[in-house]
Amino acid sequence: MGEEQETKSTQGRTTFSREVGIKEKRKLKARRNVTHTVWFGLGMMGLIGWSVAIPTLLGAALGLWLDKHYPGGRSWTLALLVAGLAMGCYNAWHWVSREDKAMQEEQEDTNDNE
């Protein structure tokens, strides 16, 4: 019975040591990735907003210019505004999905190293 208690005690220490090591790795990684703060998140939202706003405004401006120089039965402003909005949304979606994929790969790497 003495050996059994000693084996359990040794296993408990190695499990505890492993958990401490994993937590230490997480802390060190968090210190290296200081850029992922609240300000970083707000900056990302701003970047996504501008990636939608700029193509939308450019489409509207081109549409206004076309309507002024080539008047007709169609509204180039409305058509190009919608086209710019669609392009901006696609651009934002593509960028966000790429960042999400990078974060998932980083998380998998972290889990593999633990």
C-alpha cells in the first residue's frame, strides 16, 4: 500500500507540473502578443469600416460624375453606390475570414505545443 500511495503522489506531482508548465507558456505567449488589446480590436473595427466605406464613396462619386456628364434614364450614382458597397463588403468579409483563419491556426499551434 505504501508503494501505491507513492505512485499516486508522483503522478499527482507530474500532472501538477505539466499544468503549471502549460499555464506558464500561455502567460509568456500573452506577454509576447501584447498588440491584441482593446485598442487593437477597435482599430480592426475601424479598418473594416473603412474597407467598406471607401469603395462605397468612390462608387457614389464616380456615379455622380457619370450622371453629370452622361445624363440618361438610369441612375449611375445608385448603381455604382450599390456596386461599391458590395465590393467593400466582400473585401471586409475576405479580410476578416483570413484573420480568423490565422487565429485558428495559431490556436492549433498552441494546442499542439502543449
